[in-house]
Amino acid sequence: MSFASMTSADFNQNPSKAKKAANEGPLVIAEHGEASYVLVRYDDFKDHWRKSKSLYDALNNKGSEFDDDFTPERVSFEGRDVEF
């Protein structure tokens, strides 16, 4: 998920532009060059930040951008000497 950014002066001058940007994804509002606030749609806030999830629910999130199956490489122990 990418974050758009806007200065607090731009936000104060054009809040409708900020709302349009927040429709695409979270909008970081910066004051004096440092991130201070995040503007998100209320539905996104409810879905991701407000509701606590169990570990199972978090890992089973079907809307995640990381839905690719994890396929680790096979490890071979051939040629390794083991001493006890």
C-alpha cells in the first residue's frame, strides 16, 4: 500500500483535494517536513485500524496484497557431516 503525502498548508487550503487523495489510499499530512497525521476513509479505518483481529483473521485476510502462496526452497542435508 502506497501513501500519498501533503503539507498541512496544502491541506488547509484545499481539503477537498485531500479527501480525493484519501479515497485512493491513506494520505500523510506533514507539518514542518515531518509526518504528523494520516487521513483515511472511514471504512478503511473501521476495517484495518479500529477492529482488533485474532492472529488467524490477520493471517487469513483475503484482501491482502501479500496473497501469493509462500513456497520456500527445499533444503538438502546431503554432503553435511554431523558429529555427536
